[in-house]
Amino acid sequence: MLAAIAQLQSTKSIFRNLAKCKELIIEAAAKGASCIFFPEASDFIAENVNESVELTSTEENKKFLQGICEQAIRSKIHVNICVHEASECAGKIYNSNIWIEPTRGTIAARYHKVHLFDVDLGPGKTFKESNSTMPGTEIPSPVMTPLGKVGLAICFDLRFPELAQHLRSKGADILVYPSAFTEKTGAAHWETLLRARAIDSQCFVVAAAQHGAHNAKRTSYGHSMVIDPWGTVIAQYSDMNTPEGLLLFDVNLSIAERVRRAIPLARRNDLYPKL
């Protein structure tokens, strides 16, 4: 089954980002993809915490998701996209991963990021996502799609194999990690972590990424890719001169079935906790 990753270089212009997303949805549908996967923060990447909160509350940002839903209907394609959404806590937002089905443009699944990016990577490289973002409190069951059952996660969640194992235990065939990895962590860990999650969950892993400079303070690693359950990179966005574009790939669930039969994971939950 054919699908597409959309690699982006989002800015703080929601109008500009929406236009680019629509363009890529139209292109993916024209090429025969049944689903398209967008990266984290597809609606915007702000320059600071206050701007993120302010942009989330704008009417323009509310229209972003509406515009994507309408385009999904017109293009008859399933859309997986990440946006910022208002939370119940004043001054805080949600980092959300959303699955849109194309029949009526309705939201079939919504996940709020549970592991927030609070790290210190050295001088000038401290990130505190929790300053502006509320962590999610629920993990939705994998959503049924034309590709199989898809488990939703976001970026920093990639470092937590427990989440991947939970989604696999709920029947996931595919795990998605839409991301905006930093250049430093991306170069060091991106592919290694993606392949590890595919291998230890025996699922396909789809990782749409932000790439390039978003503003003077923020640059993302890119390298969107797809890993099969054996841990093989089966598709990778490699055009560094064109940060935004499509990556087409095929999902064959018989690969997952074959891997799971060949290497059954008979966990000893009598000796250690069940994840």
C-alpha cells in the first residue's frame, strides 16, 4: 500500500505553512498515496515560548486544522498531522498528533505528546518544552487505516521504548514519530533510535521530520525516513537542497508477520514487569 511522508521547513507563518501542506497533500494524492504523514509542528514553529502560546490562540491557527481537514476530503487521502492546540491550563498548550479520515474530514484519533523535550545540550542549547506545553495524560489505541493499525507518538517519545511496546501490545502495525529533532541530537541518535524502535516493537516506523532553519534560533535535522520491522531503512528523504517535499514508500504488512514468526518475543513477565 503506497503512502507518503511530507518533509517540512515550517516557519511562524501559519498561512504559508498551510499552503505548503495543502500543496503536498494534493501531490501525494495525485501520485496514488492512500495516506500522508506530516512532521511535528506542521502548523508553525515559533521563535520563543510566548509566541508559541500566542500563535496557538489565533483564529488563523484554528483555521489551519480546518483547512487540512477540507483538503483531505477534496484529495480523498488520510492525513496524519501535528499541530499546537489549546489546553485547559492558561498559558499552556498541547503538542498534538492527529489522524484525519477523508470521508468527512473528521478526526479519527488525537494524541497529546506525553514526554516533553526538557533537555540541556550545552550553552545556548537548553530546551524546556514544559514551559509552554501540557503533557498528555492518555495513550489512544492504534487507529485503523488503509495501511494497518497506526500507533501515534511525537518526537521525544521516540526515546521511550515503553510507549512503543504499549502500542504494539494494543495491536499496532505501524508507529509514527513526527519530529523536529535538533541537528545535534539528530546526527547522533535519529536513525539509531528509529531502527531500535522498529526492531524491538517489530513494527514499521514512519518518521516525518522538520528540516532546515525555521528562524534565527531554531534549525531541525530532517532526514525523514521509514523503517521496516527488520530494522531496514526502506525509504529516506535525501535531497538536502530541497528541504520540503514528498517521500513515497510502500507498506507490506506481510514483512511484519514474517519477522514476528521468525523471532517470537516470548517475554518473561514472571521475572520482570509487563510493559
